[in-house]
Amino acid sequence: MSNVKRLEESMKTLEEGIMKVKLIMDGYPACKLFTSEEYMRYYDCVYLLCIQPPPYDSSTELLQRYHAALDESIYFKVLPFLKDKSGTSLLAEFLRVWTNYKAMVKCLGGFFHYLDKKCTEQKSSVPLKEVAISCFQNRVCSDLLPKLFDAALLLISQDRREEPIDRSLLQGLSTFCLENGGAKKGTYYDMFEERLLTDTSSCYSRFASEWLLSYSSTDYMLKVEQYLNDEKGKLSQFLYPFSVEKLLQVVHLKLIGETTRQLIEKQKAENLNSTRYQELLSRCANLSIG
């Protein structure tokens, strides 16, 4: 077999592997799709195509094919399933396709490992995993992210009203944000935290107004203590500790810091035992700092 024919056969074999790996987007686990021997066969194809001298080196074509495989998966296996969805169903479906996409990228990255190493060493491309994440962000997240945050905030609002929710969706969104940039300024996580801080501020301003009308000062403080405890426990399940502390400080500010005058007036009108009140105030302050 001539070298050219051999390279053509390798490209054809690799194409079969790429078509097969896309089945992971449908939920098929890689271990059920490939034996270790098949996996190595696709790796060997990429290796062979990358080590040829010019003009037979196919590194550029392989990199283009990697990009195309990502785009094909997104346009045919991600976006159609997210179209016309909203709220909880959108968030759940988004997390499902993201999980499958990560699994596909991991498998595809194994096939293209030698190309990844070669491009990184020659600085001709960013690491292929970063290419895959960037592709998903640009094609999927740029339009959907505000809707995903809206869905998460609705879940949190329902949770605060003691309605049953699926908290795993909040954990999944937070994990997704951290996987796509960590918690630095300007990342998805930071954007979500900002939205949550704003929403929490508005929510507890409303609660403060309602509770001041409905409860005695002692019952009000007991309610504050309860909600601070609840917020700490729930938020800790899907946020970094520093984010939880920020949110608890907002809750404390809205429920106590901005209602001090009204609470003092209520306390005086009720002839409340100041020792009991101060004890509750101190407990709530301790909760607000984590």
C-alpha cells in the first residue's frame, strides 16, 4: 500500500471513530462504544497523520476536523434539544447535554491526544480541551446564560417559600459555572453570584416589610434567625463559602440593618425585655458572618 493510500485509509478510519463518538451525545457511555483496542486504533490514526513530513503532514486538517466535530455535535445534538424550552426544563436539559458534551470531548480528546500535544508544543493552537469549552460557550452559552440564571433564581425563590424543588439543578449550574472559568471576576460564576445578590436583596426587602407588619419584634427576630440558618444551609450546597457569606450579609442588612429604627419603635411599643431582644440580635449577627 502506498503511503498516500495509507494516509487516506487512516483518515477514513478516524472518521468512523468520530461518527461513533458523537453517540455519546445521545447518552451512550464511551466504554460501551469502544474497546481499548478500538480506542488505540483511532489514536494511532491521528499519530500517523501528524508525523508525516510536508506536504503529507495532516495536522492542520485534523485540527479543522476536531473543530467541525464539536460544531456538528452542538448544532445537531445540543441546540435542538434546548430550543423552545424555559425555566426548570431548560436548566435540566442544559445540564444533561453539558454532561454528555464533556464526556464526548474527553473521548475525542483521547483520539486527538498526539495532535493536542504537537499543537501545544508548537504553540499553533490552544489546548483542545480549551477549544471545546470555548466552542460550547460561544455557540450555546452566549444566548442561554441569562435564561439559565433566571431559572435558577426562580428555583431559589420557590425554595425560600418552602416549595419543593430539585436542588441538584442548582448544584449542577454552579458546577458548570466553575468548570467554565472558576470564580474569578467576570466569569459565569461571578455573573451568577451578582444576579443572586441582587435578587436576594430584593427578596428580603419584601420579607422585611411583610414581617414588620405581621410579627412582634421578638417573633420578627426569631424569623430572621430561622431564615439566616436556612439560607446558610441551602446556599452552602451549591456556592463557595465566600459567596454564602456575602449573601448572608445581604440578608442581615435587609432584615436588620435597614429596619433598625422600626424594630426599636416596635420594641418600645411592646415593652419588650431588652435582654431577650439583644440575645436574638447577637445570634443573628453571628449567623450573618458565616
